[in-house]
Amino acid sequence: MEKQFVVFQVAGEQYGVTIDRVESIVKMQPITVVPQAPAFIEGITNLRGMVLPVLSLRKRFGLPPAEVDRETRIVVVMNESHPIGIVVDSVLEVLRLPEETIEPPPPMVTNERTRFITGIAKVGERLIILLDLTKVLSVEEETQLAALREAVTA
């Protein structure tokens, strides 16, 4: 059995998310900073008439910021029942992976803060960290995001 993943890059590392979670991939567009928003939130953007909260995986993963360039993309994913934009350095490919190429994450790298890592895919010499972007935010951060969503749509 194979699964399809959208593979993207953040800070030189490759990550993958199941394609069924991805609504769309868009070029970087203007983001409006929201005062008092949680630190992991870049801001909001207008995506086809919808106010979309945008977060940075670099910020969420505690990585240094990077300049936005022509490869920077926003991956729009469904987070519970609401879409959210995730800023990534670049989108590389859509990849079909046989289940036998996917291993569970090593126990020493899994904890409550990394519960969004679902596996590691071995593709030739490459390792792709597989993510469940619905779990990338903690319960507290989900609550903060819901409050932000309510504030900007009220």
C-alpha cells in the first residue's frame, strides 16, 4: 500500500504531510500582522476572500527566520474544521511512498512537544520527517488560534 505526501523544505530539512490534508499550495502573499497574536502566528492573509491565519513552521520549530524568496510557499491545510496557512521555505514534490519505507519516529525524539512527528520515510539517501499538521499546535495554541480566528472574523 502506498501513501501520497506533499514534501516541503524548512531550514534545509525535508518534511512531508499526507496529501489528503493539503487544501492548496500558494505563492507567498502579503501577511497582515495581528497585534497580540501568539508568537507562532505570522498573521493573517486574504486567500480568495477568506481570512486565513498563517503560521510559520520555522517559528513553531524554534528555528531562525529566513528571508522570503520566490520559493517560499504557504501550504493550506485543514486544522480540525478550519483551514490554516503554513509558511514553508519551498515545496519540493508530491511523492508516493510504500508503507514499508516509513518507520515510526525514534522514541528518544518523541514527546508531547513533538507529537506531530508521525514517522520517518527513507527515500534513497534522503530522510523525510512525516508530520501530522493537525497536531503541530498544542491544545493551548489551538485555543489561542481559535480566539484569534474569532477576533478577526467578528
